[in-house]
Amino acid sequence: MIYKIIDSMLKDLGLKTKGDGRGPHTFRHYVATNLRYNFRMDLDHVARLLGDTQKTISSRYLHPTAEMLHNLINRASGW
């Protein structure tokens, strides 16, 4: 049942679904990336929320877009 729910959420988000070779794990990547870059959540909090280490989250689950990185640089530089 949970797979169907997540599959539906992936479709709503415009992400590839299980039929495309991806499943609920894709949602984990999406959540980690968005919490970190769009919601500015501290990496430690993202890791704790997802039940993993900071190293694993940063090396495996974060996939920022060029726009996300650009916004991060702008915020860091005060623009």
C-alpha cells in the first residue's frame, strides 16, 4: 500500500516512478534535497529525520539543481 502512495506522490511531483526503474527510494532523494536546499534545513537535521548519517546524506541523497546552488551562493554572499 505504501508503495502505491509513494508512486502516486512521485508522479504528482513529476519524478520518475517504479515503472521507470525508480520507486520509493527516489522520494528519499527528493525529500533530502528539498529539505536541505529549498527549506534550508541543517544537514544534521536532515540526516536525523531520514535516519542516516550526514556523510551518507550528503554523498548519496543530495542532488541539488544549478538553481539551488545558485540560490545557496546568493544567500551565503548576502545577495
